Amino acid sequence: MADGQRVAVDRGPGLGAETKVVAHQKIAFAVMAIAFVLAPAVIYPLFLMKALCFALFACAFNLLIGFGGLLSFGHAMFFGTGGYLAAHAAKVWGFPPEFAILLGTAAAALLGVLAGLLAIRRQGIYFAMITLALAQMIYFFYLQAPFTHGEDGIQAVPRGTLLGVLDLHNIYAMYYTVLAVFLAGFLLIYRVIHSPFGQVLKAIRENEPRALSLGYRTTHYKFLAFLLSAALAGLAGSTKAIVFQLASLTDVHWSMSGEVVLMTLLGGLGTVFGPVVGAFVIIAMESYLSELGQWVTIAQGIIFVICVLAFRRGIIGELGHWLKKPL
Amino acid sequence: MTEIFGVPTQALFGQLLIGLINGSFYAMLSLGLAVIFGLLNIINFTHGAQYMMGAFCAWFLLNKLGVGYWWSLALAPVAVGAFGMLVERTMLKQLYKLDHLYGLLLTFGLALILQGLFRQEFGTSGQPYAMPSQLSGGSNLGFMFLPNYRAWVIVASLVTCLATWFVIEKTKLGAYLRAATENPTLVQAFGINVPRMITLTYGFGVALAGLAGVMAAPIYQVNPLMGADLIIVVFAVVVIGGMGSIFGAIVTGFGLGVIEGLTKVFYPEASNTVIFIVMAIVLIIKPAGLFGTQK
Amino acid sequence: MRKKAIIGAIALALGAIGTAHAQVSGGVIKIGVLSDMSSLYADIGGPGSVQAAKMAVEDYGAAKKGLKVEIVSADHQNKPDVGSAIARKWYDAEGVDVIVDVPTSSVALAVTEITKEKGKLFLVSGAASSDLTGKACSPNTIHWTYDTWMLAHGTGSAIVKTGGDSWFFLTADYAFGHALERDTEAVVLKSGGKVLGKVRHPLNTQDFSSFLLQAQSSKAKVIGLANAGGDTINSIKQASEFGIVKGGQSLAGLLVFLSDVHGLGLEKAQGLIFTETFYWDQNDQTRAWSKRFAQAMGGKMPTMVQAGVYSAVIHYLKAVEALKSDDGGKVVAKMKGTPTDDPLFGKGTIRQDGRKIHPALLVEVKKPSESKGPYDYYKIRSTIPADQAFRPEKEGGCSLVK
């Protein structure tokens, strides 16, 4: 993996250029963490938990596209696999929540290995189409498999007691558990981005032939990034299944893959905090504007169009550009 | 009666014919997509919504203006094509210098907007569209009853596909177009208005989608979501055929219709998914597609 | 004198506190209409259900009786996760006391669980799964209008009795479709019929030609459509294209609503036989109500689901007024203990397992020549008495039935 060499990147302030952990990102992280710790006092915790799960999902997705340069159209397969396996483990096998979530994550990682082996040799649109094809096949599998109960989904999943002590039926206990999972995942991604591995990944995204000529086995790096992204997406899905006590076909449908693209694009591709913001905005739109019915879909479409035409850096990207510091 | 895998041969022929009919739609739609991608390098995710607009246009023409099917076959594609050209002029133009994937995201967003607007207006129950009287009824072919309209669909689709292929591959206009994609500056230096050509070509590809929509109106429900699940299938067809290849799109469209038809007999639940299985296999073995060339 | 006054005042105060417990939570009765507002079932329930609920509150005269009633609505988009999130939010954060409608079985199953957990009330009008009063029954849920057992038995046995004794099923490949097929198959076999084959199509299929061809070659007398919404409409439309009915086979719609027939047109839908529990043109009372409904809904006549919402809300309000409380558990008990009576379904009862009982109608779609105008679509072939229309209480496997 990492050759121990630091790849010197000096491109001034801008997206993905910094290698050191910079002070302002630490401050941003602290602000975010404190905000989340205090939020349940004013905002309905169930909404926050949903947003946190999707934020983790978007961060995982962003790892692949923002830093690896690979657009996956099938990420829902990892999210949904995590959800289904965790739900089944908790409900039918009676696993305690921490093991159910671990199992879901492991299942998603395994799927990531298989999908990665098939997809990683392709680029651009072909990579996207292979991931879409695989995701459709996974969707079909879950549709047919009896354990998922088709469109009813796996319902009444028990939340259980965490580590034998914390009763997750208490909404605050559940919330802080989800927050802990999210922060852990976020920090892991952060660490990866700012490691030598992350540097090579960025180099590959910028110019793969050059990275190859420098001696890096680019396929391996991309594969590992894919695997990590898949596993973390599975973690997000597993946690969501325990929170909502439900795993359904929506989580593996291709429109879910489209939604995570939207969240990441809106927040800012390739930024650290972008996916979190993007996820919150989209989930807030869906929750609070749900009475408007179809206008939510139309609004999402408009956001896509505006982001692509005029707002390509996304919310955090524009903010970072304005502050001249990468976020 | 002989049987193949437990299905009587007569019934099998019927299914193959039906597969060809469905293949006609796939071919026409993927043709439009292939033209747009192959010549313009735009990934047009709005294609499904434009197909839907063609069907709604026909419905509107018939139910509000009293204009019949045969006129709609000409008018609706023009209307949808004009809409497409507007989209190209105002939005897509700015994305040519960027990564393809932005084009995909933009057109995906457009599809969401269009589908949302139509749903808001029309709901999802679908609108009925009357079968044109000249094509109703059918003939008994012995192994199945073939509605006349469905036979017409195969014929019309074949004619449209072959005509398009001919224009692009064999005529001067097509040659200009192909040259313009390879080297726009040089072609422009020869005095040909490249941007206008690109706009017209996008409009043409979109018009093909609209035409497919009109043809679908009498037999499928005219509803705002008719293109939504179809678009990823059509994409798969184009990818399998080879993203730049017109011929590949046509052949794969018909071929996949047949494969899907056979799946409906032997394992019907999988009929929506078999196309993706084929796509995954093709992409792994021959990533440029069956008839495509690696760009 | 002063002592008496003080004691009197204290007594009054205590009395006020005492009765406060028996009052409505938050001073308002909040009814949440959770339905599919924008997709497959929007015409079956949707905004029409909201209208029906409003009419129920008005007709009941809640304002005159001093009850404050508020109606909120949301779109569950036929997704159990969306539906359950809305239900939770409503119960936790918005003081909703009762949820009505929910025309999708998978969402209804999720909402039943949450309602039980929170001790509220769930009046299902739209969803069909008979599990809601069977395996998944709950003391906080009442299943109004209809269910899959009623549909299967009503339609299935009636058709077999009239000679349709060989069947071929066209089933939506979804848990709901499988359940409908299974229930109907059981009825057909019990009534002495045969099932010659079945084919399962993916949900939201555009093209049924291949499946219809298989149905044709089976030579079954009846093709049972175990699907719903757009799939049913498409199958019927294309069946007429392929000359299925002309060729001598008949179509049995296992789940068809007035709005589906309207979408199809009588030309294509004529001759279809199925079961419903409400039709706007049944009697003077239903006609009067439906005309009022149609005026507010741009001319659309109500479906049985929307009528069910009206009936359920009226009965609910009666119970709340009698109890002076909107505590879920108590209201359910009161509703189950009181016979129902409304202008739409007539007299009925609610069983222990949460199943509302009323007569069912076997209807046939009119020929175009027989119809006098829009929505004049059904001939009522027969009425199935309430005690025969629904599954016997003991057979459901509901834990509430002793």
C-alpha cells in the first residue's frame, strides 16, 4: 500500500490540495461535532438520525468520486445490503445491535470485494454502467429472496441493548450511538484522505497514466478505495435499519443511488464536509416539504441542474473557495 | 406439437415475435441515444422523459385539438425535438468542455423536473389513447393472434432505424456530422456551422424518442413515469451495442427484445433484470460494447 | 360562609383537574390522513381521502359539539420507510391522535407496529392485506373497507359458480400479489375449480403481451389478474388488443377500483367482474354524499377507499365524543363495542380482531351502451351478506381472538 513516500503536492489553496491536517478543518470539525451533540434539544432526533446516516453514506460515496474520481451508479447496493443483513441479524438471529451492525458492514464489504473485482478495471461511464448493472442484479436478488419479504421489507426490527447496557429504545441513547458511529466513520474517511494512500488516490484521479508511470499499481489503490467506500456505505445502511427498525427495497433501488449522487453534488464533490451538508439539506427538504408532493422531486431536479450549470463546487465547495481554504 | 424445454414450439414463436415487437421500441429509443452520444458525446438521461413527452403530445393533440394519430406521428416528434433543441442551446452547450458525467447529471436532473411536472399535472393513473382505427384488429397467424398495430410497430421501427443509419453512415450530411465530432474546428474552418449542426442533431435524437412515444401511446398507458424505468434499460442497450455505434444500437435493441421475450417464458420474474446481466457480461468481456470502438 | 366558599372553590378546582384527565390531549383532536398523494394509488385514496375526512368532520358537526378537530395529511409514496417516518413524526412531535387511510399494505404493516408502540389509533381504509386482522393484528388498529380475503372469496367463488372453473393467474411479483394469488387459488380449488397455470410479472410492467400470450395458450376459462393499479389497467388494455375476451376467455380483476375503470374506459373494461364494498350509485344516501364529494373533487366520484375514510372518521368522532378522550386504547375499545351506522356502508360491526364487517357487492362493469354518463359503470350482480363476506374470526391467527 503506502510506499512511505509523501507525494509532494503543491497547488496552493483549492480543492484537495492540502496534505497536512489544517487548523481550520479541525475547527470546522469541532463546530460540527458540538452542533450535533446539542442538536436534539431543538430538532426532532429521528430526523437528525436519518440525516446522519445519509451523511455517512454520502461521505462514503464522496470518497470514491471526490477523491478517487470514480462515479458509481450502484452505491445503493451496499447501503441496502448493510440494512437487510443488519435487520435480519437483529430480528431473526437475535443479534445485539452492535453485532448486527458489524455483520451488515461486513456483508457490504464482501459485496464490495466482488463488485470491485468486476468493475474496477473500467473507467468513466463504463464504470458507472457496470456498477448500475450489478446494483440492478442485487435489487432483483433482494426482491426474490424470501428473507426480505419483498416490498413489505423486514419490519419490527428490535433495537435491542447496546453492549448489554444501553437500551436503544430510548431515543437519546439511540441518537448518541448513531452520532458516535457517524463521527467514527467520518474521522476514518478524513484520516484516509490525508494519508499517503489518500494522496496517491488523488494523484490517480488527476492523471492515472502518470501515476502508473511513477510505479503505483493504480488498480489496487482504486480497488481499496472502492472497498472502503462500500463498507462505510454498508455501515450507514446497517445503522439506519436499526434506527428505523425497518429494511426495505427502497434502500437498494437505483433511485437511492441517484439520491446520494445528488447529496454529494449539492454539498460539494471532493470536499470534506460537503456530503454532510448536502445530506442534511436533501433530507430536510424531503421531511419538511413532504406535503408538497411532487414539488420535492421537481425541486431536486432543479437543484441538480443548477448545481451542474452554475454551482459545480457545491455549498461547501463554494464556501471553501470564498474563504480560500479547503473544507 | 413439439416442445422446447417444456414450451410448445408454437408458443415459442409467438413469444419471439412479441420479443421483436418490444425490441422495436428498444431499437428506436436506443438509436436516438446512440446518435446523441455517438456523435455529440452527450449522455442524454432525459431520453425517457422525452419519450414520455412524445406520448403526451400525441394524447394532447388527439384529445384537445382533435388531431389524429397519423398527423401526431409527424407533429409530436417535431415538438419534442424543438424542446430538445431549446435544452441544448440553453443548457447543454455549456457543458461540452467538461467531463461527460456533468452532462449525465444535468440531463438526469432535467428528467426529474419533467417527470415531476407531468405527475403534478396528470397524476399517475395514465391517460387512455385510442388505437387508430386503420390499425385495430389483427390477424391469426396460426401460432398466435397478432394485432395489426404491433405488426405496424415492427415495420415502422425498422424503416426509421434503417433510414437513420443510412443518413448518418452513407450520406454527405452524415459525413459532415461525423467529421464535426472528430474535429470541430477544422470542419468549422470549412464554413460549416458546427454548433447549429450539433443542436439539430440533438433535436433529431430527441425527436426519435418522441416518435417512439407516439407509437407507444395506443398500446401502453400514457403516464408520466412511462420513461423512467425504461431509460436505464435503453442505456443498457446502448452500452451493450457500443456507445458510438448506430448499427450496434439497432441490432442490440432488437436482439435484447428477443432475449427479454424468451426470459418472460422461462423465468418471467427476471425479465426486467436479464438485460443488466447481459450488460455486465459484455462490459467485463468487451468493454467497448459489441460493435463499439474504444474511444 | 367564607369557609364554604373556599371549600366550594377548592372542590371546583379539584373537579376541573379531575375532568382534565378525561379531556382530549392538547385540546385538539388531530387526524392524520396518510396516503399515496402522487403515484399509483393517488386516485384510489390520495387527496380524495383528505376530502372524505373533511366531510366527515363537517357532517359530524364537531364544531357545534365543542370538539376541536384538525386534519393533517402527508404522502407516503407507497414506501414503508417514508410512511413509518411520517407516522413516528406525527405521533412523537405533532400530537396526531389517529392515522387513517394508507392504501399500501407494506406501509400499513409498518404503521400498525408504530401505532401499537405509541398507544395511538390506526384506521386502515386503503390497504388490502388480510394479515392486518390476522398475523399482524393489533389492539390499536381497525381495518375498514375491504381486504384480500374478501376480494378473493367474493370474486373467486362467484366466478367459479357461474362456470369459470379453470383459471390462469397473472400475478404481480410482489408480496401483495402473491398473497392475492394464494388466497384466490385456495377459493377456486375449494369451489371445485382448477388452476391451469400462473405467471409472475415484475411490478410496473409496461408490456403484458408475452404474459397474455401464455394465458391464452393455457386455454383457461378465466384469467385472474392478481395485480393492482397501473399493472391491472395495462393487462386489461392489452388483453383487449390481443382479442382475449373475444376469443372466449374472461378476465377476473382481483383488485379493481372505480378510478381504474374510469382510466380504462368502458370499451375495454366491460364485462369485468369483481368485488367492492361501496358504489356511489347504490342508494339515495350514497348518491347524495357522492355528489357532494364530486363537487369538491372536480367531478370525480368516490372510490370505496375514500368512502371508508369517511365512515371510519365519523365512527371515531362518535367514540371520542362519548368518551371525552382521545386515548388510543380506550377509543378503540369504544369503537369495537359500538355498532357502526353511516349513510355509506349502512349498519355494521367491528370485531375483536379489528375487522369491520359490512356487506360486499359483486359488480360487473357495464357495456358502453348501458352507461348513461361518466362514472355510471357498475351493475350490482349480488350482495354478499356481512357475515359471509369476511374471513371467520377464528381463522385469522390473530392473538386478540380468544
